[in-house]
Amino acid sequence: MTRVLLVLPSSTYRASEFLAAAGRLGVDVVTGSDAPQVMAAALPDRFLVLPLGDPAAAADAVASFHSVTPLDAIVAVDDAGALAAAAAAARLGLAKNPPAAIAATRNKAVMRRLWRAAGISQPRFEIVEALPDEPAAIAGAGARLGYPVVVKPCSLSASRGVIRADDDEGARVAATEVRRIALAAGRPRAEPLLVEGFVAGDEVALEGLLADGRLDVLAVFDKPDPLAGPYFEETIYVSPSRHPGHLLEALRGTVESACAALGLVDGPVHAEARFSPRGSHPEAHVVVIEAAARTIGGRCSKALRFSSGRSLEEIVLAQALGLEGDATSARLPGASGVMMLPVPASGRLAGIDGVDAALAVPGVSGLEVTVPIGGTITAWPAGDRYLGFLFARAARPEDVEKALRRGFSSLTVRIDAALPVGAGG
């Protein structure tokens, strides 16, 4: 039987979707995680303990397992397991993407340098090495780039630690806060920080699949809420995009070139970009913000539906396992979207009221609260976990957006006992 190793970090939202997809495809599943309790709950007789922070050691563990129980593919379900999965796949000769390409998607400084060398349209940037007077160095970079700028860690995701600064004083404050958040997340003190020119314009997210370097676009999500800072917590995603076709084709080509510059040739891609005005010219152009070798995060993939009832996870697994007949990517008609429920404050979740009213809104198709009552949650910029996900479907994208806004307006989130920023989450 065809067998896949799913690398499931303890922090992932994605385990249930990938396990269900494997079951629908009829493939044998082995799970690997840094948390045995996660795997024991999923598949108690088929799991590996993997040190995800040590890719070489994880590859050793997978190779030892493979020598007894052969694997046909290794799939990381999100960022935290990507490097370990890439190292293991390379060891077993199963990798199509070089591990260095996966590593580049996990380090924004490396990504920016590779894109600059390849001429990819991206924000102007400076990489600021850790210095004794780091706030002054960040302010100097901001002044050279021209305000406003965005200060961010090089190796965190989900907009964690990403802060806009509009002047020298704001840059110094942002430098101190970003470094504190990075240290709290376990990043080394010597890791540089990234300063980027703020890119104005509408932001979109592209969900795609690479095959021999060619990018097949599965979906483009509009983000109708302006992401202007000072923090960049995301909210509404709606697909299909309402932007004109020529811009969407430019987006596909630019992201495909960006992936090639990183060395990515196969598998899922999730990219963030902006359609930004070019000086006084009214026509927007594509500026790539980031790209990751994974599917869309959180529970957001549930907002996508494909022909024959396929999920996004089924499409990804079918490609990884060479089940080409099952890898159909045609979207079902209509529009869909998801709202990541914002975190209003750090603390303990006391409750979410108005759930029944939200679900009664026409077009709203579901609500998942992913933080347990009594669980801690951290607001952005230190946070990296949403309270939950609100879903909607309708004939038109504008109706999906309207349903999500109406549904969210019915909810009241109660947070108690505010914690220090950076705690919990």
C-alpha cells in the first residue's frame, strides 16, 4: 500500500484535515511529531517522535523507520515541520525541492537576498545584524529606506513580531519590541532583523501547486481589510479575487519566478503579495511579500472546494504520492471565504457569545473556535494564534464578504485577566 509520513508539529491546526485527506485517498499514514501525545491520539500504532528543531536528527529517525517500513512520500503540514521533512525526504531520495530551498522560505533574510539577485519585485529592504545599539541601527535603516517601514523577525510566521514604524522614534520602539518577541519565541539573540519599505496597495494571498517549476494557481484570496499596521493581524480572506485577470496572471508569473529563485520546483505554495501603485502611474504592479512551501495556514483551507469533492489537502497528498488521477484542482463554482477571528487583548478566553446568531446569518457556513474556554491567547504583535475561524459561501465574493462581516458583528468575545504581552498563545 502507498504510504506517507505526515510531519505534524504539536502547534499545528492542520492534523485533522491531512489525516482525513489521507483516509479518503486510501493511503497508509505514519505520523511524526515533536509531541508523542498528539500522535498517540491520532494513530497510536504508527508514529515517530521527531526532533523538529534538529532536521539532521529527524532525518536519522525517519531513515531508520524507512529501512523497515518503506515510505513513498513525506509531507510537512505546516512551517514548523518543513525543515525536518525536507531533510528526511532528501535522505530517502524522495525530495524534489532541495532542502536549501525549503530553508530559504523559513528565513526572510535569505529569501530577500535570493529575490534581489533574481530581480524579483519585492519591498526595498535592509538586513540589520544584531548590534549593541540595535534600535539606532534599525532607525538608520528606516531613514535610508524612507518611512514608513516595517520591522520584522527573520524566522517567525503568522505576522508575529511584525511592526510598522513611521519615523525614527517609532523604529527604535519597534526594534526593541520585535527583538523581545523574537527572543520570547526562542530565536537566537544573534539573528538579524529585517527592515522593509512599507508597500501600499491591496494585499492578496495565492494558493498554488508547483509541478516541475510550473505554478498552477488553485485560488487567489482578496484581503478586503486594509493591512496598514501598526500590526498585521489578518482577518478576512475571500475567493475568487475581484482583481482584473491581467493582474492575476502577473501575480502567477511573479510568484512562479519567485519560487524558482528560491529553488522550489514541486509541491504546495502559499504566497502573499500586494498590488501596489507604481509612482504616479495608475496601474498597479505585483510586489511579492513572502512565499512558503506549504498550504494556507490555520483552518483556512476549509474555505476551498474542488471538483469531485476534493479538499486542498487531498490535492497536495495526491501530487506528493504521484496519484495524478486524484490531483484534480478545478474549483467548484461560487465564492467562499474565511474570517480569522481577531484577538482583542491578551488574556484568558472567558467565552464567545452570539454564536447562534452568527451561524444564522445568510451565507455563513460554519464557525470553529480553536482556543478552549479558559485557554490563554495573545494579541498581536506577539500573538500567532487566532481565536477561531468563521466561514461563508455565496454566489459572489461581495456577498461572502458581507456575510462574514455580519456574522462577526454578532459575536462578542470575552477576554479575562490580561497577561503580559508574549505570554500564553
